[in-house]
Amino acid sequence: MRPDPLNQPLDRLLGGRTGQRLDREMGLSTVRDLLEHFPRRWIERGELTPIASLPVGDQVTVVARVVSVDRRNMHSRRGFIVDVTVTDDDPLRPASLDMAFFNSYEALRRLQPGHRAMFHGKTALYRGEKTLNNPDFSVLDEAEVPGEEDLAPVPLYPATAKVPSWVLRASIGTVLDALDADALQDPVPADLLEEAATDGVPLPGLAAAYRDLHRPAVVADALRARRRFALQEALVLQGALAVRRHAAAMPDAVSRAAVGNGLLAALDARLPFTLTDGQVSAGEAISADLARGRPMSRLLQGEVGSGKTLVALRAMAQVVDAGGQAALVAPTEVLAAQHYRSLTVTLGPLAHAGRLDAPDGPATEVVLLTGSLTTAQRREALLKIASGQAGLVVGTHALFSGTVQFADLGLAVVDEQHRFGVDQREALRRENPGTHLLVMSATPIPRSVAMTVFGDLDLTLLPGLPSGRQPVATHLARMAHGPRIIGRVWEVIAEQVAAGHQAFVVCPKIDPTDRRDNPDNPDNSASPASPDSPASPDNSAGTARDHRHDAAVEDMVPRLASLPVLEGLRIASLHGRQDQQTQAETMSRFVAGDLDILVATTVVEVGVDVPNATIMAILDADAFGLSTLHQLRGRVGRGTAPATCLLVTRLPDGHPAIDRLEVVAGTQDGLEIARADVQQRGEGDVLGAAQHGGSRLKVLRVLQHADLIELAAGWVALHQSDAGTLDNPELAAAVQAWEAGHEDTGDYIEKG
């Protein structure tokens, strides 16, 4: 087989200076890297509209020259607006157009007077004049502006200030001219290209697809080529997942069959309620997996409040009964501590093995291992884990680092939380062969998402909610509509407390001085980009939020105490910078009813069950991702009384983040929220790329391309041998290359 020309270094074709520049600035080092740096869109001369002829209320595309850029602060609310005026220099009817960008540092940075750019958005009227609000834009080189004689579509690439789009176009053109098309190794078989045909036209082969992407005769050819690469990405990913599934099932595992009279039976006997049918059926499926001699790899998926943690705890108890250890893994220390408290409360005296107050019957010791422990506490915990004294261990992903030695780890339970993806699960299996794996996910998952994000796992659904659980009425409180809005929020909380109930007030920050890079991450630890951040380096119209003025716990507690409507109420704070004893004491007081209002960060996102809490106000709710909002809302409505969640925002009408909040306010359907969450977060994040680079999908979109994912999965299932290998050598090579790019995922576990 001839060498693959796609693996050639760019500096051989482009010269050392250009090749090094592309590598240094954009990470493009090979021919494949450059040719798969796909255009964001294509400009056609026919779609450009003179400013003077722009219709109102339509999506339009304008190529224009920037005349002026000004920043002004909003008067009635926080934030700023960037006013941009452009002209299209139309020789017949020259006209200008005003645009407004909300809190857009990208517009300030990249749009300068004299620059020519393409703007795409929906026109509107403001004070009688046509305008564009928050349009998508790309700064152009003069050579990229289509002229009258240039009828071919012009590709626009994700670019940077140091590598503009025209440099990419020129470099790609040079590479295409030198490409040996006959030597390309196409991982997508011809029959699959025909099966994925659009409008009766088969998808192009690899060489033709590269040409159609970068030099299309018409945009339709480029879109068909893009769909071909989405199919290729789906096929490689499904192939990799199939190989991983086979490999995960190969090691021998110790059977952890249930025993008749052990910790599990004692736990069931002390539960103050009856398990739901869903919990029973899910438990039976997991129990059967644990009893086999092959490692379990299973996803336990259920709505917020459906009782997943209890199902997981019962599985952990079964493993302990069989002589093994079980570990519950959370994405952050705060949530690990929360799970630890929840498990010890549920187990009660069963969690005190070896102590004088332990019952005469079965019991086990529960140990928490996090980075905030003192040296002596950590040493003691590690000793108990290594000796087997700790039956149940709770911690972060660092539990699977080389410094932690289990006596006999039988089961790892991972609280997914969108932060433990495909790569991290593979690393866990690699470091702990034969260990049973159970992953929990809190929201319903679209089939195409499950096949991609959780394609290496078997699926167990946990339907329904525990009896007595109430739906939560959710309302959007827009402070931009006047000061009366926030006043009413505090009045509603006071009314609920007066009726004998309790309230949560959730803030994005701990302290007013905190800088938050991501609202979806508890207590400011590192994590993916904000849902409002630009989706790609060239998404210059992205309206990244300014989190500097977001509500903070330490600031809100005294403010609430000073409000006349809340006078005399018992208010306390809870956040991740408090020591674990303080957190435990505060939470215990709230559970016992000794506090009326708990002001907290997202430490209350999971593991909190206070049936008497009937109202939650989420301040600056636009700072959180959809899954977090859905999780937080699940903390109320856990009793028999009606419950309410208030999503408070200071953003102006028309801001794109408002649309996200309306999704949560408009439905309690977790499946709809899950779809919107994937669209907002991006598939790369849920695949694990956000915390570990290299996994981000290029063109495949798990909702848009659901048909391609199912097609690819079906093809792989028919072409995988009993030995786990794929019978297509080109696809097998592509899968191997994909895996090679993910070999360092163990670093994620080492770093915790």
C-alpha cells in the first residue's frame, strides 16, 4: 500500500515559513489537517443584497466596508453595546447600515474602520431605520469579495488575525493542485456512499469531496461533500466504539452475584419507601450484569429525581456483599462531598462498619477521598482503600490515578454530568481491566446522541419519578422589564416561607470578585466554554457574556437579610470554598428545617433532597447551561406541595441567551431540553473534548445527522468480525489513527 499523501507535512508543499505558521497558529501540520479545515460557509454572488434594497425581517447576507465602531454602556442595565456602521459602496445606490452587538468583545477586536467583512443576520427596524442585531460576520480580504465576473462560490474559513482566510484559501489551493488523488485511501466504502445519497445523487468519494468543499461549482456540491465527511466521521467513530465495546468485554471479571442476606438486604429493609417499578427493573438488569464473568459497561439514564443514585447504591451494596469494593466518582470535589453525605445518610448505621454504633448485621465503611483532605486524612483514607476496610469510596476522577490502590475494585459508578466522556471511560477501563462500569446521566438522551456519546455502553432506562413528586412551575423573571420584577421574586419567597416551606437562592459566583470562565461548572473550576461563547474561532458575532457582575453568594446573603420583606428569616450560605464540616452542618440545618433560605452555588445541583423546599430562585440564570438549570430545578418539587422555579435574568430582550432560558421555562420534557443542550454545548463537549483535547467533532452533528449515525452503526455491526476487527482495511486504518490521537487520555485521570 502506497504512503497516504494526506499524511505529508505541510512545509514540504508550502515551504517552511507558511507551513510553520499554519502549525504554530492553528495546529495544522499535515495535508489532512489543512484539507479538513472546512469552510464555515460559502458566499454566492447571487445571495448578496445591496444595503439600499434590504428587506425587513428576512435573513440577509451583506458584504460591506466598516465605517465606524463605537462602544457604549447600557443605561438601565449592565453590559455594553458595540455600534458598527458599514457601507456597501454601491456605485448606483450607496447606502449605510447600522448594526448592534451586545457585549461582543469580538466585534470590538476584529471590526476596524476600513475592514471589509461579510455580515449575515436578520434585518429589523430601529427608530425607523433598518438594522442588524448580533449578525454573524467574517472579516474578508479584498481578494475574497466576489465580483461580477466571479460566479463560483467563495469559501470562508475559520481564521485568525495572524492566519486570515485568504492565506488559508491560497494554501489549500496549492495543496489541492499537488494532491495525488489516486493514492488516497478512502475509509468510506462505495456502497455506503450510495446508501447515504441525497436527492438520488451518491455522496462523493474522498478526492472529489475535497475538491467540492474547497472549489465547488455550486454550493449544493459543497454541502453534499460536507455531508460525506459527516458520514465519514460517524463511520470512524462508530467503528472505534465497536472496537472498544468488544475490547471492554474481553477481560475476565469477578462475578459479584447477589447474596441473600447482606448489606443490600439491610439497606432495602431500612428504606422508608417502596422502590418504583423503574428502580426495580433497572436494578435487576444491573444485578444480572454484575453476576456475570464479563465486565459490565452500562448507562443508567433517568430524569432528574428519578432515583438513579439509589439504584447505583444498591448495585454498590451488591458488590460489597460479594467481597469487592465500589467507587462513586463525581466530576468535582464539591459534588463528591455531596454524594458522600447523601450515601451516608441513606445508609445510616450501615455506613459505620467497625464502630461501636454499627449494627450487629452487615455494614460497610464509606470513605471520601478528595484533594481538600489534610495529609493525615488522605493517608488514612488511602490506607482504608488499599486494605479493603473501605467498602464504598466516593471521590473525583483522581480515584483512578496511580496513587490510589484498591484492594478489590469491583464496580465504578460515574456521575456523568457531561464531564466524563468517551475518552475518559476508555482510560478508566484501560487502567482497571475487569472492573464493572456504571455511568449515570440525568436527562433523557436522543437516540443519535446515545449512539455517539454513550456508544460504548449498554443502556438502561429509569422511567418515571418517585411517587408524590410534583411538577415544577418555571417562570422567567426579566429584570429588564422593571424593578418590580425582582421585588416580586423576594415576595414569592417570603410567601412560601410564611406558609411553612423553604427556599433555595442559587448564584453563579461565590464572591463578587470571582472571575467565572464557565457558569456551568460548580465553584469556578476549569471546564468547557460558556454556552454563549463563540462556537468556533471565526464566530466573530458570538456574544460572550460578561460575568463580572453576576450574583455572588457572599454578597447576596447580607442583601437578602436587609430586605424588609425577608426580615427575620433564617438565611445561610453554602458553597465549595467552605470546609466540609461547615457545608455538612449548613446542609443538615436546612434539611432539618432550621433554615428558611439557603443561598448557594451549584453545590446543590445533585444529591440534595429537601421535600419541604418548594421554591428556587436562580439569579443570573443565563450564566448556566441548560442541563445545570434542569438539574437545579429538580431540587424542588420533591415533596407533596406545589413547587416553583424562577429564572432571573438581567439581560435585555433579544439577547440570544434569553432563548435558552425560554426552553427551560417552557417545558419539563427532559428530552427536549437534552436536544437543546446538545445544540448549545456542541457534540465535542459531551464527547469529552472540553476537558481533554482531540475529540471535538469537525462536521458531524449528532442531532442533524442522526440518519448518518444510524447508517454508520448498522454498517459497522455487519462488518465487525467475532474477533472485534473491521473487514474494511481503509476504515480499520482510520479507526486506528483515531485511537492513536486519543492515547493520552489517561492524562485526564492522572490530573483528576
